[in-house]
Amino acid sequence: MKIRSLLIGLATASTLLAACTSDSTNDVAVETNKPVTLRLLTHESFTPTETIFDDFTLQTGITVEVVRSSDAGTLVTKAVLASGNPEGDVLWGVDNTLLSRALDANVFVPYVTVHRNDLDTVATALAPNGEVTPVDSGDVCINYDKAWFAERNITPPLTLQALTSSTYRNLLVTPNPVSSSPGLAFLLATIAEFGDGWQQWWETMRDNNILVVESWSDAYYGHFTAASDGERPLVVSYATSPPAEVIFADPRPTEAPTAVAALTCFRQYEFAGILRGSKHLAQAQLLIDFLVSRQFQEDLPLTQFVWPINNTASVPKEFLDYALRPDNPLTIDPTIIAKRRAEWLEQFSDIMLR
Amino acid sequence: MSEPVWHPAPARVALVVVLLWLGVFLVAPVLTMVGGFVAPSDFSRILTVPSTWRLVWFSLWQSVISVAVTLVVAAPVTWLIGLHRFRGRRLLRATTTVGFLLPSVVVATAFLAVLPRSLHYTMFAVVIAHVYFNIAVVVRVVGARLELLDMQLMNAARTLGASPTVVWRTIVWPLIRGATAAAAAVIFLYCFSSFAVVRVLGGPRRSTLESDIALRAFGIGDIPAATVLALVQLVIVVGVIGVVRRLSGHEHGLSHLATLPPTAVAHRQRLFAFGVAGVTAAFVLLPIAALLWRSVQVGDTLSLAAWRTIFDTSLAASIRASIRTALFAGVLGVALAVLTTLAIVRLNTIGRLVDLLSIVVLAVSPVTLGLGLMLTFDIGWFDWRAKWWFVALAHTLVAFPLAVRVLVPAWRTTPIGLHQAAAVLGAGELRRFVDIDLRRMRPAIVASLGLIIAVSLGEFGAASLMSRADGETMPVMIARLLSRTGDLMRAQAFVLASLLVAVCIAALVLVESALGRSDRVARR
């Protein structure tokens, strides 16, 4: 009981303190003596340490309610449809492949975080006016089941081109680019790799019986031999999936059961932004600052298996040991993605889905 | 027909209200989508690519196959229920109806649980789920016709030497032809705009127009293309409705006069009848049993853990949201359906047009409707996107045509003499409406309320677009839980699905018993 009242006292005190110190937000923050709950909209892969927001609440008096919808694509679509009258205050999880859609629909209120100078400059350049703030990065790559290939004495495919060989017939499963953001990243990887020849690659892969499924979890936990009772030893996933296989395993193996084909990787940046129409702008800005703070960023690698975007955040050794950080990942300029995404998805659907 | 004893005024008022309602919540959204988002070039862009026509073709042929298989699968049980008197007949009929009322997401999920992995994402899975839904339509619509068959006539024909084939061709088939066409049309419509079943069971490589509309609107964010496809779908569906109306010529409804079927099951057919009843009941109940079974399986262990979480905020919130939405849609939908019915039965020519209109409303798919509403009511005072009842508005429109199908036949059973007598005795228009029509209609109104509630509870297409994070309806929540990883969440999805089944069965019991009362009222 005593501890609780102490905490409440501390919280109120720090709210007042926060209200006084941050002058840009003074006018709004003063009204917030009664506790504010911010709603953070995100996707199902947002899984930080459960108590991570406790410190934030303690410092600011703001409670954070996390609301997860199924995947990044749906998240962004719903945000676009709700533009101006949002379901929450802050959105975490729009990535560089979907960013243009959200920006076109004027979903976010710009805010430049106080930690801006600590963030990866490649990422901040993608939203130069602070429409959104980068929060993490990762690479989408082909993952393979090491044991499966070893047992059969087959070399795993190291490039996208290699996948078209009949050796790898029936072996690859990918999430649908239309409904899944790693799926879209993989489609963009093939476009970055083959240029105008990307459609032909997919046609060959279709004949090579690539399996397209609805979501990443369906691909990884439904069909990948190393993670399910599925039948496909190649899966489109993240470069950080192998450390996840090690860290989540009990007992921990000395070596990851899966590996990544480094030449197939596409770099993904995730962003968070304040939703236009939020009634708690000042508090939402504090939350954005917290999301890119060292404390939150250092929690990311081992809970969500992504790289921090804040350069001052340190990355745990076990993560560094098993995660791959490709030196030259495939990329496409976001403005080109913005212009051609719909057209590419349309063409992809024509080849693979209809 | 004797001269009318009622003023046309109330019916006209009803007509105006209905037209206004449809104008604001149906026509305006569709026009907003077309006017606000579509350029002429979008039509040429969409209509000239072969993939669009592949979509149309797939939607068509999978529906035709689904209709054919449904008719074949439903034939034995329809024969049994339509022509025979036996103990448990009503129960069997109610059982076959369960499938029709279950939410498509739940049925698809149930089949995912029942079918072996090798059959996931196949045409077989899609068709079998469609059959599951639509058996009820055949049993209800064709079975009701069969009940009217005069056995004496058949017996006489047989005595005079007609072979069973001849009896079938000259007596039975002419009687049920119209009903069969009507049933086939209804099934066709449902399958043609199938969404959840195709998405869950067909896998990403199979797409109907409806699921592609959702895909483009959601995944690609290409609203113009989605709108053009929605229009294509609308045109095709209206065309099909037109053809069927011309062919069948008379209306069909979910309600009917239940004369008891004349014969008991013949001795030598006992075994066959038992088999038919058993297999049909098993087919309907097996997926439901699978849902229950999955709801107590967490990972590899049996556990009630998922059931214990139903009072957790998110699950309880979705249950609350569903109930709230269904009740709101039910009340509004019944009001709309009663007004529509009033206009249909009281205004001759216009009435027939309204009747047609109420069916055409079915042609606007829930996904289109949801999208249109979202894009229309998003400004100032009319920004309703955050209102909990917004989804219910869409459900009202999705469900009220079905309610009208129940109400119109029931209303028409009122003998005109009752009105004349009451009028002679000095009862005014309103008094007669309340004391005669509404009183006689009460069971039918209750039945249509149950129907709308059941439809609203299970609706997925519009709800998946319109539900908010804090007020997701149960089907949306189920789909979301299923797409997430983690054994407990899957089990929770099956718990919610089981609960939804239970609620829908309760609604069904309500409909059944109300229709039973309605039949008794009609016979008075």
C-alpha cells in the first residue's frame, strides 16, 4: 500500500516536472494532471518486455495501452481508412515498403524527436520532415533449415537466381506480398535484384512451385521444416530469425538450426508516428521519444529480433553472435516504391494469385 | 380483389422512409466510391486485363460447381424431410439449418480443423464449405415445396402404371422446378460473393471478385480498382437475379405453411432414411464438434485455459461488441424490414419494384458496403468511423432483405375480411394496423429479428473493415486470433467460435419456434 502511494506521488511529481521542462508542449501538457492513457496501435510482432512501459508511466504519468492488429499491411490500411479519426494515438510498425501509403493519406502529425541526432541517418532521411520516426531495422532474407539440406547433401541456395533451379523445386514458402510486409520486402528484393526481369523470375518460381501463404507466421510456423511439422525447408523470413531459434530453444543449442542466404536480403526500416486526430499530442510526443530512447531500443533485439535504430543503444552479445547483418542489402528508393508499389503488386497478383 | 380498405398514405410514408434509408446508407456510399475515386481510365485499366476476367470466371465456375454439389448432397435429406413424417423431423430440419446461420469465418475455421492438411487450400475445401452453408437453403426452399406434393396423385399415377421416372418427370419435377431454381439462385449468390471461405480455405492463390475487392482495398490500397470490381460484381449479380426472377416467376421465402408431410418412411426405405439422417447430421455437427475439441487443446495438452480467458478484456470486449452490434442491427433492421414489407404488400406496382429492390440490395457485397460507408461518413458531424453502431448500419442493410423474405409471406396470410370486418366495426387505419397486422405478424417479426441477429453476429466482410480495435466483433477477433502465433491464441479463437455457434443456435431456436407459431397463426 505504502509503495503504491509512493509511486503515485512520484508519478504526479514527475508529470508536473515533465510539464514544466518541455516548453514546446507546455500548453497541452498542463491540462494533463488527470492520468492519460495513450493507445499504441501496432502489429502482432510488437512484443517488448511486458513491463517496459512501467518506467515511462512512472516518469510521465502516462499509461500505454498496446493494441495489436494482425499484420503491418492491415494496420496501415485501417489507419488510412481512419485518417483524421484514428483508433489510437501512436502507431508503431509502418515500414519503408508501406510508408508512402500512410504519408499519401496524411495519416500522421509530424514530430521531430529529441533523440533525432542519435538515430541512423539512412532511416531518418526516409522521413525528412519527421512525419514518422524510425524505430528499428531488419533484413528480410531467405532462411534455410540447415539439417534438412545437410541430410540430403544438397547445397542451400545462396542467391535468388539459384532458387530457380529444379533442385529447389517445392522447397520455398513465402508470405503474400499483398497482405504481409516481409512478403512485400521479398518482392522488392527480387525487383531490386532482377530489375525488369523480376516478373520472369516469379513465373519461373511459380513453375518451380513456390508456395505463397497469407502471413509470415503462416509461412514460418505453418510450413517451414525447422519451425513446424511443415514440408518446406526454405522460407522468407528475417536475418534475425536464427538467433530467435537459439534464444527461444530450451536447452539452447550452440549453433542455430537455421541460416540465412545473405545475398537475398532486403533492408526494412520500421517507423512509429503520431496519428493525426489524436487528442493527446503532447503525451504522444513523449511516447515517441521513449520509443527511440536507449532504454527501449536496447530491449528490441532480444524481444523482437530487430536492430535498434538508436546508435547509442548497445546490442547483446548473444544477438550479435547469431544474427546476420548483411553489408550490402538490396534496397529500392522509397520514392520509387511509392510510385510503383500498387503496379508491382498488381503484376505480382496477376502472375501468382489470379 | 375488393376495394382497398386502407389508405395508401402510410404505405407511401413507409416507402419514402425505406428509400431515404437506402439512399443515404447504400446509394450514397456507392456513389461516393465511384464519383470520388474512380476515373474513366480506371475502368479501362481494370476491364481490359485478362486477370479481371479470370477472377470473374473463377467466381462463376466455383459457384456453379458449389450449387451443383450442394443440390446433389442436399437431395436425399430434402427428400426425407420434405416427403416423410417421422419422429425427430423438426430436429433434423433445424440441424441442417445450423450451417446456414453459422458465421463463414467459423465454418471455414471449422473445416480447417477437420480437414487433413493435404486438403487445406484446395478447391475441394472451398466447395465442401459452400455445401455446408447451403444445404439449409435446399432443405428449406425445395423441401417446403415437396411438402405440398399430393401423394394421392403420385399413388394414382403409379397405380395406372407410370414408372417412378415418369412420376418424377410429370408430377414431382414440375412442382419443385421453380423452388429448385430459386434455391440454386440463392446459393449461387452466396457462393459468388464468397469471402471468408475463399480466403481461409482457398489460400492466397484463389480469389473471387469479392475477396479480390478486399485484397485491393486492403492490401494494395487501390480503391479505384476495388470500386470498379465491385461494380462488375454488382452488374453480374443483378443480372443473375433478373434471369432467375424471369425463370422462376414466383416468390420464395424462408417461411412456408408447414402442412405435415403425408407419409411415414416406407419400411424398406428405413435403413436408407436412417443413413441419410445420420450422415447429414454428422456432416453438420462434425465441424462444430471439432471447434469444441480444438478449444480445449492448448498445444499438445488438454486444457480449459482458453475458456478461462473469456472474461479477459479483449475476448469479453469482442463478445460485448458483437452482442451490442447484433441487437442494434436487429432492432433497426426489423423496423426497416417491416416498413419495406408494408410498402411491398400495400402498393401494387411500386410494391413489386420495392420487392425487387430489397433483393438487389443483397447484390451489394458487405465488403463494398463497408468500404463505401467508411469513405462516405468521414467528415465533421458525419464522421462516424469511431462510433460503435457504425458496423451495425452495414449489418442492417446486409440482413434486412432476408427479413423481408420472412415478413412478406406472413403478412399476406392476413385475410382481407378481417380488415373489412374491423373497418365496418369502426376501427381506424392505425388501430387495424396495430391490432390485426402487427399482432398476427408478431411471430414473423420475432423470427426476422432472430435472423438479422444471427446474420449480424456472423458477418465478416463489412465488420473486418469497420470494426475498431476496441470493439472488434467476434468473427473479426476469431480471424485475427487465428492469424497469430501461439497455442493459447488459437485455442481462444476456437473458444470464441464455439460461443458464436452457441449464440447462433439460440437465435435459430428463436426463429424456428417463432416460425412454428407463425404457421399456426396463418392457419387460423
